[in-house]
Amino acid sequence: MSNKIPVAVLAATGSVGQRFISLLENHPWFEVVEITASDRSVGKKYVEACHWLLADPMPEAVKELELLPTNAEALSKAKIAFSALPADIAEEVEPGIAHKGIYVCSNASAYRHDPLVPILVPEANADHIDILDAQQKKYKWSGGILTNPNCTTVSFVVPLSVLDKAFGVTKAVVFSMQAISGAGYPGVASMDIIDNVIPYIGGEEEKVEYEASKIMGSYDGSQIIQHPIVISAHTNRVAVVDGHTICLSIALKQKASREDLIAALENFEYPDSCKGLPSCPEKGIIYHYESNRPQPRLDRNLGKGMTTSVGRIREDKIFDFRMVSMSHNTVRGAAGGSILNAELLARKKLGMK
Ligand SMILES: NC(=O)c1ccc[n+]([C@@H]2O[C@H](COP(=O)([O-])OP(=O)(O)OC[C@H]3O[C@@H](n4cnc5c(N)ncnc54)[C@H](OP(=O)(O)O)[C@@H]3O)[C@@H](O)[C@H]2O)c1
């Protein structure tokens, strides 16, 4: 009998759900025992219902699993549920699942604004996980809800929070070039995106501006206090398959040189609570010295898709510095990030070492 933690994947057939299924294959701590999807797929075997989009083959162990309805009653074995649900469905079902005693690690935006729900990015705010105790007490849940941010936020908040801890960041302008996989499958019509840039992604700019200040905020033992940073975001969809690239300009509190900023990023280390977690890459951040990097096609798979690439730090005539940051949106920005959060949770709450 396996001594792994039994887990469910909610919306296992979608673009993020498939990443979960792929990344959880042979995971040392977690075993997928339950999968759910919409009514369209319920009752079918995974292999029949899922239009598999990844280069790695569909894991044998899930092919024959039957898709369950997406609700708390349907789950009978999982201790952790990875949620790749659309936000409106997540809003309906995630609290019931948490109430049942399951920890929901969610990619959906539904509860990111809840003051007792952390938006966890271990490189930036691993300590925010401790707010789960207050969440369980207030909502009378024996499980909980833990979110990861929007994939665009995570693409720049990793280096931004490191620079904030070192020098203080007061303002940032962020300009995104977002991959089409960020819109799910089938996502943006090919006739709309080939040979094109779409300068609008509904709700994205508001999410980016809010989430970064919550992630960079401080946890005082009872609440998360938003960081006073002011962010202005421009979000754009471009004809890239995977990997969100962000150009950012930042203003600092303390004087620093370009070399100081690069050293801070290169010396980044995960907090002790995260070291040795199965999905924690050796390097959370890689600084690229080439003047034409990072690039999504070349750099998105560094650290098995979990490393954030940064480059082109240079002075800025309006703010202090500008740079480019990039990470894999469906790995670091979605399923991989959520699995890393679940590993931290499993170490804190479920006795894994
Ligand atoms: N793509 C990214 O880079 C990214 C990054 C971070 C966060 N997210 C978030 O992750 C979530 C999933 O995104 P995605 O890109 O994977 O979307 P997607 O490819 O469009 O997949 C949608 C999934 O949701 C399921 N679903 C739809 N309606 C449902 C219902 N009523 N009940 C239960 N399941 C339902 C679908 O199941 P069927 O196959 O049965 O229809 C499918 O599995 C969204 O909240 C998104 O905002 C995405």
C-alpha cells in the first residue's frame, strides 16, 4: 500500500489540469486518486474525455481513472485537491471541499481577495501559509484554501520581492507579453493571434496590481498587511505558446547600483522551510547576462519550468531601473507553483519531511 498523500485534481482535463496530471506523475509525496471535470466529461475515463495537449505522454496511472463530478460529496479519498477550475465554479465548490477537511491548492482567482486566504509564492512569502490556522478557526474548516497568483503576477513578483527586501520598491510599471496557453484551451482563436498582439486581457491588470501587493505584504501573526507599492500594469497577449515575459521599471527606496541588484537576485535562496521540497528548483532565479535574454522559447524550461529568468537590468530615465523577467505560465505560474505550495503545506500540516 502506498504511503503517499492521496490527492485530487479538479478540472483535470483543462490546460492547467493536464499540467497537474503530468507533474504529479511519480511525485514522491502525492498520488492522484481522484479527478473531476464538468458534466460534459463526468463518468468518462480520463483517456476518453481529455484532449491531451502536452509533449510528454499521458501518464498510464490516470488513463483509466473515471472523471467525478466537481463537488465536495464526490471526493472520498483525497487529502489535498489541486484546483484548476474556472473562477465561478471554484467560488461555488472550494469552500465546501475545505469544510470537508481537504486542503484546496487553487489556481483560480475566486478567493485571492479573501483576507484569510494567502496568495502563496514561496520565493516571496512562504510565511503567509501560517494564516491557514486563522482561516480554519474563523471558517470552521478542517481543511483550507491556499491560492497561487495569476500567472502574470508570478512572472515578475519573484524578482520584485527579492529587490524589495534588499532595497525597498516603491513603484513599478509592468508591461506583459503573455503566452496564448494562459488563456486555457482552445483559448484565443488562431485567426486573432497569429501575426498579432492583443492589447487587452479582461480583468488581468487589476489582478496583477492587487496580487503583487498582497504577496509582498507582511504577515503579522493574525493578518496580511498589503505592501504600499503602487503598480501600473499593461497586459498584452502575444503569439507565444508558453512563457510570460514582463518588462518592468521600478523605483527604489534605497540607492543601489545595477551590480547590487544583480547580486541580490543571484544570491537569492529559498527560505529554510522550502529547501528540499520535491518541486523546489536548485535556483529560483537565474540572471542572464546576454543582452537579448530572457526569451520564452529558450529559457522557460529552466529548473523544469520552475525557475524565473531575469535579464537586461539597466538604469531608467523615469524610475531607477528597468529589466525583463520571464517564467513558464502553466508550470511556475500555475500547476508547478501550486504543487510547490502543496509540498510546503504537506511539510507544515501533514507530517511530510
Ligand atoms: N492557463 C494558465 O496559464 C493559468 C495560469 C494560472 C491560473 N489559471 C487558472 O486556472 C484555471 C483553469 O484554467 P485553464 O487554462 O486550465 O482552463 P481550460 O483549459 O479552459 O480548462 C477548463 C477546465 O475546467 C473544467 N470545467 C469547465 N466548466 C466546469 C464546470 N462547470 N464544473 C467543473 N469543471 C469545469 C473543464 O472541464 P471539461 O473538459 O469537462 O469541460 C476543464 O477541465 C482558471 O481559473 C484560470 O484562470 C490558468
